[in-house]
Amino acid sequence: MSKMSRRTTLKVVSLISGAAASLFVALPTYAEDTKINVGALRFTSHAASFVAFERGYFKEEGLDVEFKFFQAAQPMAVAVASKDVDYAVTAISGGLISLAEKGVAKVIGGALMKEAATDGQVILVSDKAFKAGVTSPD
């Protein structure tokens, strides 16, 4: 697997987001002014959603989007489960996975990858599991 810098990763995510948004623009509108609340953090990693909003991509698809901002991923997972927000652009957290396992939230997708020299996503296992050989998600 080749290593990508953070800058290259952001460019790739932006290109993918732009391509995905352009696909939605080409599709017929089905939503017809559907109001949805989207939870988000004020991070550059969520920029594709904000750009889509500002460019009117959601409106073109009949979605009346309102962003509700959070300070952390965990409260957003609870907001999705309690239906305080309809969708969320957020990080994967233990609480989110727990709620998804219980069927009260769905994880739709992700766009992060781990680089050896870059702090970011970390996988934690118990000492017992590590001693038994668990060193990767595989």
C-alpha cells in the first residue's frame, strides 16, 4: 500500500466527494422539499458536506438541509439514536458502534485510512488480546 500525505488524502476525498455530488445532480429529484437535520462537527474533514450545501446540491435534490453542530462525535451518535438529528457526518466512536449493533443507528460509510507516520485512527485491544497476537483489525 502506498503512503499518501494528508494533503493528497484531502485532495482525493475532495475529488471523490465532488464526483459523488455530481452524480446526485444528474439524478432526478425524488425528495420534494424533504427537511432533514444533519449533525456535523466544524472540521475540515466535513468540508464536502458544507460545500455541497453552499453550492445548493442538496436543494437541487429536494432536500432542505439544516446542520446542527456538535463539539464531539459521541453526543452526535446519541443524537442520531434519539432522532434529534436524521443523519450525521461524524467519526466512528465506540458509542456509535454500540448503537449500530443494537439497531438504533446505521453506519453508512467512511473515508479514512491509517498512515504509519501519522497519528489518527488508533485500534485498541486488551493486553490479553495483544499477547494472543492481535495487532491489526484483520
